Amino acid sequence: MNKLTVWIRAWGNDITVDLEKLIILINLLKKELTHYEISLFIETNPDDEVIKLIEKYYNNQIKIITANLHSFSNALNTLIQLTPPDSLVLTLSLGVIVNPELIKKGLEEVEKGVFAYGWCIHPLNNNGTIVGLGWYNTAALLHFDFIKILKDYPLPSWIDNGFEGSIILGKETIPIGGCEEVVMMYLALKVNPKAIFHLNIKDSLKLKKTTGTDISFPKKIKRKVAVANYYMAKKIPMAKETLWQALKIVR
């Protein structure tokens, strides 16, 4: 039987508000994807009170992973290392509205060897035309070969907010960090230059709330692009064109 591990990174009230809907989605997936063994990982901070709630009511349905969610590298590397090496991954943010049929279509592509299959997220409008606007961990499927590479080549600590300092964006000073998808693509392409990443802009998903912060979506997009360009200029020894031509747009 194939394996599918679902990743959710969230904490506190965000989890309690959407937990019931998440369980409904997982149960729907289990009915639709009968040839998959599906596991749900919820990653939260070690001192999160929601852990007690999950253990009390959902202990048999959810595996709790604890890590420092304020560190992008620590949070993602922890999930990567604890994911079975033969498991595909569905990585989701709470608040993303996705139906099982779209996940099934994406799985068909990932099963063929596509490293990451992500969806365009409205209102993020990540249509793939600019570095920093590609597939997001907000809603994506990852191949186990991708996960295996990331097990061997963990995400660097310089993706953590503020590790590299700040950059000036207009009149705003913003901490450098996040935009980990660009770094993940680079790490995969360094090992496998033929790695392919798909972004579905035909079936746009809705995101009903901001992710991680209260920053507006337009500001979030500007920050993401600025950080991605910083990485490409200062941290990633690969031509922007080489990295970005590995992203195929599904229209």
C-alpha cells in the first residue's frame, strides 16, 4: 500500500478553529484514496495548549510533532526527518479549501515522478511567472524522492526570519526569511538536475485567512519576491533561469 503523509504547521487557536474541518478532509481522503495509508502530522510548538486537546479527542487520528515553528528550517527539517522515506507528502496550511478530487489529480502527476505539485492560491496569485511566486507549501504534493533529498540535505538556518538580517523594500525594512520553496527547489536540482515541479494555475484554491502573520496579502507577495531575489543573488549558486525553468505551469 502506498503512503501519504499530510503535514500541517500551526499552533493555538488556528488549530482548534479548523481541526474538525481538517479531520473531515482526512476522512474523505481515506474513502477516496483506498490504496493509500494516510497519516496526519500536526506540527506545533512544544508548549502549545492545543496538544492536550488533540491527545484527548484525536489521539488515534493525529500524530503530534513538536518543533520551534518560529524557525522555518527547524520546523520543516523536523517534519522531513520524521516522514517515512517511502511516503508522498501533502503539505497544507489551515484555511486552504481543497477537495479530494483535486488531490487525486495531483497525486497522479506526483506518482509519475513530478517532485512537487502545487496549486495557485487565491488571493496569493502565485502564478509562477516570477521567482518567489511558484508552488507554495500552503498547498502542495511532494514526491518521496524529493523528501529523500531533503533528508540528506536539510534546509539551511539562513531561511529563518532575520538570520540574514533585513532588506529595504520601498520605505519598509523587512527581515530576510521564509520563501523556503525556492531553496527546496535548488537543493533538489543540485542532486537531480532533471527534477520537475508543477504549479496548477487552472484549479485555483481559496485561502480564507492570512498565513502565519497579519500582514496583508499584497505585502506578503512583495516580501516573498524580494526575499527570493535575495536568495538567488546571495545564497543560491544557481542561475535564476536554471532554477525557474524547472517549474512547469499547468493551465
